[in-house]
Amino acid sequence: MIFASTLLPVETPDTEPADTVILVHGWGGSFEATWQRNGFTALLEDGGKEVVGVDLLGHGTAPKPHDPAEYADLTTRVIDALPDRPVCAIGFSLGALTLLRTAIQHPERFDRLVLAGIGRNVFEPDHSGSTAIVDGLRALIDGADAASLGQIPRLFAQYAEQPGNDVEALLAVMERPAGFEIDAAGISGVTCPVMIVVGENDFVYPADDLAAAFPNGQLVTLSRTDHFATTESFGFYDAALEFVGALP
């Protein structure tokens, strides 16, 4: 395999995985941009899975309000997409956090979870980093060139400017009210198998404490991979497809 685990061996659970896989993108992405364009949905379907894509509020085909209060609960669109049986779910970054919040509140709805692009930020939120991104987005709306921003704000600004995006809506997502605090006690109630996937060059790295908080958690670390390259990594493909039972 071309990925390495820094916490537990990468193990496929003994039970048969659910046939349906829910996919949730990160901030600035969409179901089409994050999961369809790179062929990941086709790989899941070739592996016999029914794929259900979710566009979070403010993204893709979803409504795009400009009021941060409208984004107080991003789990609603995920819950609305869930069938009446447990599913596998794969999320990246904001999508992974949203899936985690959903699973804490509704653990019975999930058979397996792959949460990519989250790690130490779950327990140690970087408010200074968020402030810099918000300031960068405001500057972008005011006419600044994305190239003039700092490294992380520039990368987020470039994501925000992708075709089909509404920068003001994405700014509102960043400024949304804080949801309930995610802590080890809440995570302990998510008893399904969970795989955390993080790049060793990701700004949310490491993810050891997060993976260890799950009763059935494991960690996959992608070598030489940053946050924005995670869902393009063959290591991510291999790990996620194997975990949800979609490899040939």
C-alpha cells in the first residue's frame, strides 16, 4: 500500500459494509467538484456501491444565503439525504466535521465513516487561522487579488473563486455560529468503524488523538500530502475504497 498508519494498522472491519455511500465535500467544494470530477464516484459505483452526494448549504447546487446565521446547523442537508438504513459515509474537511457532528447526534445512522482532512483542529480549533481566512475573503470581495494574500488565505480564496461558487456565501459559512463543542465524550458514542485520513503536510496534522477517541477508530497518514491534495491522493482512494468495501 502507498499509505502509512501512524496509530493503528489499517484494518477492514469484519462485517459487510453498507451498500450506500454518502459523500460530503469540504468548504468551497461540491459533490461534483470534489467527488465526481476526479472519478471517485465512478470507482465507488464500479465497486458495487450506491452513491449519494450532498452539497452543503452555500455550495454547489444548494441555496447560498449570505447570512451567517443560516449556517448554524450544516448537518440538516446530510440528515435529509440519509436513507432509512445505516450507510457508509465519506467526508472531507468541513464535510468530515459535518459528518462527525451528524454521527455524534445520530450514531445509529452510520455503518462506517471515513473522515479526511481533519485532525488536531477538532480538539484545538485555530481561531487565528480562521480569522486570517475570513479577512482574506473580505479583501477578495472588496477587489483584492488572491495572489496578494498570505499562503493559507490565498489557497482558500482560490477555492472560493472556482466557477459556480458564491464568495459571499462562502464567507458566511466561515462566519457561521459555533455549533456544539465536539469532545472525546461525544465521539465515544460513535461506535461504528471510523477511519481518519490526514496528510502529513496538512495544517490539521496530526490526528492521533482524534482517531484514538473513537471506540473503533484507525488512522491513515498520507505521505507528502497537504490538505488540498487529500481527495486527489491515490493513497486516499485506496484506503477509503478498501474501508467501505468498494475494491474489486
